[in-house]
Amino acid sequence: RQADVRTGRASVLPAAAAVALLASVATSLVIGTGGIGYGDLVSVIGVRLGLPVEPLAPLTDSLIWQLRIPRVLLAATVGAALAVCGAVLQALTRNALADPYLLGVSSGASTGAVLVVVTGIGSTVGVTAGALAGALSAFGLLLLLLRGSGLDSLRVVLTGVVVGQLFTALTSLLLMASGDADTTRSVTYWLLGSLASARWDGVILCAIATASALLVARYYASSLDALGFGADTAASVGVDVRRTRLVLLVVTSTLTAVAVSAVGAIGFVGLIVPHGVRFLAGPLHRTLLPYSAVAGAVFLVWADALARVLLAPQEVPVGVFTALAGVPLFLLILRRRGEL
């Protein structure tokens, strides 16, 4: 009977995931100010495809094509990126509480991005490069502090929190040293996680990074399954543990850096989404990774929709909503593990 249930889930989940993602994106596009309807979306997209449709007024067309569509697509790609990072890191560390935010990687990426911004050399590529340098620095410091106990020790999350606090303090120091009130205000808002500045170049960069990282992680799916039983067990079945960890740590750091440079530090997506997906699709990473990407995209799309409308016309940073949802679920995970 359990086999029948698993077979039924396996046949239903792909269609359900696709429908959920498409419906979430389409609904989010019409939520918010501007009075946008589904017909307007069809018209804007039809014009870009060269179809014989009546174009909208230039202002409405620009609102949809230059602001709303990039924002929703960026929310989807960043949500997918963070969820994939969380699933990979939880396998590499054998810790159910691991994600880029709790391990300090997001904080390191934020510090690198802010350093580029306050020094005045910011561009899409420059901020991303700074975020990558910061993320790799945070991971390097984490590994240095864990050199005696290993990446899969119970200390990894606690050490990650310490690393995160260090880089958060460095970010605050950089902002104070810049002496520019406007820059400090805008960067502080961005660091809470904001999709308000979404543009097509950021969407394209994040989409390419997410798709590439997902392909690499999926290639190592069987190795991640083996690492879930420990490094020694994985090595005994032929997994090159050192190489696998190095490749996937660089991939997750890069993907985190791209996400942070686009929207700031958004917490808890990489923590809670993989756990929900494991409950529905099982622990095997061949299915866990793509479903986590879809679920993360859906989660962040809806979080951003709430951020736009809940206190309209004032907009709330999307990181506030992911934290409000993530904190109680984080406590639930701790309780189920007997650590609370």
C-alpha cells in the first residue's frame, strides 16, 4: 500500500508543481497597485512576441514589462536558488538546520556587496563579484573554525551564526563609515530583502546562475544521498568526498552571492522549503532538488505579493515575511529533533 501511495505521488507531483508555479506567477503579476488584469498581461506579452494584439498605453505597458514582470520572475528565481542551496547544504553538513542564512554565507555576501556599493564601483557584475568574494570569505572562515571537527559536526550551525554576526557587524561598520545617510537608508532597506529594484539584467543573471547550479547539484545527486549517511560511508561507496564538497560549496556560495546581490539577504527559504519537499517527495536528491526549486519559487513569489499589498501603499521588505513564516517553522523543526 505504501508503494502505491509513493507511485501515486510520483505521478501527480510534476503536474501539481508546474500548475502551482504557473498559477502563482500569473496571480502575483496582477496583485498590487496599477489595476493590472490578465488581459493586460496577454497584451504586453503578445506585443513582445509580435502577435496581432492591441498595445496598451505606454505607461501601463512600462509598468508591467519593466517593473512587475521582472519583479515576479526575480522572486521565483531567487526563491528557487535559496531552496536549492538549502537542500545541498543540509546534505553536505548532515544538519537539518543548515541554510545559507544560518551558516553566515548570506551575511558574508551582503558585506561584499555593500563594500562595492559604498566604494562607488557598483554595477550588476561588480556587486555580484563583491558578494561572491564575501560569501567565499564567510565559508572559508566557517571551515577554518570547524577545522578540528569537520563540516558535518553538530557545531556547524552555531559556528555559522557566529560567522554571520561577524559579517553583519562588518556591514554595519561599512555603512557607518560611508557617512552617507541616503546610501545607508537604501542599503539597510535592501539588506532586509527587497525586490523593488528588480530589473531584467538581474533576472537573467539569477536565472542563468540558478539553472547552472541546479544542473551541477543534480549531477551530484547520488553523492549527496551518500553523504547523508556520513563522509566515511560515502567514501566507502566510491564518492570523492573532498572534491564533491569543494565543488558544491563553491556552487552554493556563488548562487547565494548572485541572489544576495539581486535582492539582499533573505532568510529561512533554504531552511524550511527542503523540509516540506522531503515530506512530499522523499529524501532522494534526484527529485528533492528540482521540487525544492519549484517550491522555493512559489514560496517567495507569494511572500513578495504579500509584501506589496499587505500595508499598501507602503511596501514591506520581503525578508520580513520570510522571517515571520520561517521562525515558527524553525522552532518546529528544533522541537521535532528534540533540541527544544
